[in-house]
Amino acid sequence: MAAQRHRAGGEVKDEAKRLRALALHHGCARGADVASYERRCYHSFSGNGGDRTFMPMSHPRMHARPGAEGRPDAGAVVTKAVVRAADALGLTAKRLGEVIGVSEATVSRMRKAGHVLEAGGKPFELAVLFVRLFRGLDAIVGGDAPAARAWMQAENAALGAVPAERIRTVTGLLDVIAYLDARRARV
């Protein structure tokens, strides 16, 4: 393999010789083993001007995350989290839609990954609050999903209503979050 990497100073270093030496050092005696080693260690890409260059797999450019900033889309993350939280708490699509302010059909599309909440919008903000409610309740019940579902459907004297009914309004959602935060902070 005549892989070469151009250096900034204009000098050209033969990477194939170095790779062969490494492959032989690691016990690859035959030519096929050396080629296999080269393929495992180096990944080809097109450089500027269509020049074929080889870059080590450990190079930072080889592990770049998708997206312009290198982070996943916040809307997709929150959409997935709110759907999972609603499923864990046993909320129907209709009830989740009432909580975050979208239609039942939109929740259905969210479950099939056909709709993503727009970051910064009201449904997105309400979804973040709902995920916060779920995380607080999950911490209190210690990850016991049936207990969390039962708590959501049972009458709560402190809240004055069933939590699943109370969270249909923004003030009710905030009240339930405040209640869970206060319960979790007990020592």
C-alpha cells in the first residue's frame, strides 16, 4: 500500500513502511495480515483537491458527532425522553397531549419518531417539565415503575387531586413538581 501523508513542511513520509513495521511487530508475518492491519488502523477519506490521504482512526475528525455544534438535537432528545417518561408512568397519548399541549395524533407521531418537538416552543418547555416530574418521582420510588404508575393514578391529599389529573394544567404540573421536589429533599 503506497499510503502517503503530506506534512506541513512539504516533506512526504511513507506511512506504509511504518504500518508494515507495526504490523510485523504485532505478529503479522504475511502480506494479507499487514493489509488487514492497515485497514483496521487507518481510514481513508478525500482531502482537499480530491487528494487521497490516510488518517489514523484515533484522529479527532474521525469521531466527530453529528450536528453543527457536535451535539444531538435538543428537540429530538426531549421528544424521546417525554415519550419514554409517559410510557413508564402509564399515561395515554391523549393525556400526554393534554399535558404538553399537542394533539393525540401528534403524540402518536412522536412515538413513531415522525414528529420532533421544536426547541424553545411551549410544548418543548412543558415536555421538559414533565420529564423533570418523572425524574423526581422515579428518584422517590427508587425506579419502581408500578409504584410510580400507582402514585400517578391515586388520590393525593396534599395535592388535593389525582396527580395524573392535576398535571393537565401548567399550574398543576408545577404544583406536582414542587411537591415531588419537597418530598425528595426530606432527610
